[in-house]
Amino acid sequence: MAIKTILLMAQTLDGKIAKHPDHFPDWTGKADKQLFVRLTRRAGAIIMGSKTYDTIGKPLPGRRNIVMTRNPDRVSQWENLIYTSQSPQAILAGLEKEGFHEVVLAGGARINTLFAETGLIDEVMVTITPMIFGSGIAMFEKGVGGQLSLLRVIPIDPERVCLHYRFLDTTQETG
């Protein structure tokens, strides 16, 4: 059985996951943060890009934190934090060998795109937050598309819902 990869994001009504690369995710709401903690602890492992990690500032406790970076000078001082330049496939293969059955992919857009381009996202869970940024960062970089199937709608507080999808396929848009 292959490891299941769940993309877990919060986004605004206009589809933005952040205003800019250093935007701290304090706008998503308490219920979304509780969902994030519950799902990442259940999985036991979380993968993110270096910008996403830098906005958090420290490894999340009780989970394997894997930070994708091209910077070879980044060295972890924590047992539960790994910096890597490995491919998405190699990261997932390593986690599977270690006995993980599930991993949460937590962005940003470049990391989400790397996984989507290689068809490695199994499910997407996105909390819709009642805000509009007007501009900012989308969940994926340009060129990624795909077909999804709605599994369920999870009300997480009076203002927010989490949409849980199965990723059916990924396509590369042209033009």
C-alpha cells in the first residue's frame, strides 16, 4: 500500500493561500488551526517548503517535519525536522519505508505544484475562510490543473467549511 498524501490548505474566498510569501497564517481561524493540528498529528508527518516553514519558525511538535529546500546550508537542530532537496517521490518512498501510511502536504504553492505535477496528491482538504485578499498566492503555480471528486463537506465553525476532495488526476494546462 502506498503512502497517502493529503494536501491541507486554508484559502480565501478568492482562492488565495497567502497575501505574499512571508504572510503568517493567522487569518485562518481557530477551528482551522485545530483541524490542521488534528490531521497532521494523525498522519505523523508533514511536508512543506522552506518559506512555509519560515513563517511558522519552528518544527511542529509530535510530527516529522520535512522541509523541502534547495539551500544545502540549512541544517536541522531538531530531531523531528529534516531539510531535504529530495524529489517528492524520494521523500514519500522514505516515509513509507519508515512505516508512515499518511502524510500532510502543507504548501506553499511551489511545493504543492511539485507534488501535483507528478500525480502524488491523493486528497485535498481546503478550508474556505470568509476573506478576500484581492491578490496573493494561489494554491498552485500556473500550469497545474486536475479533476477532483468531492468526498465530503465538513462544517468546522459557523463561518468556515472544509471541502474534502479525492484527486482523480492531474493535467498540465497549455497556453
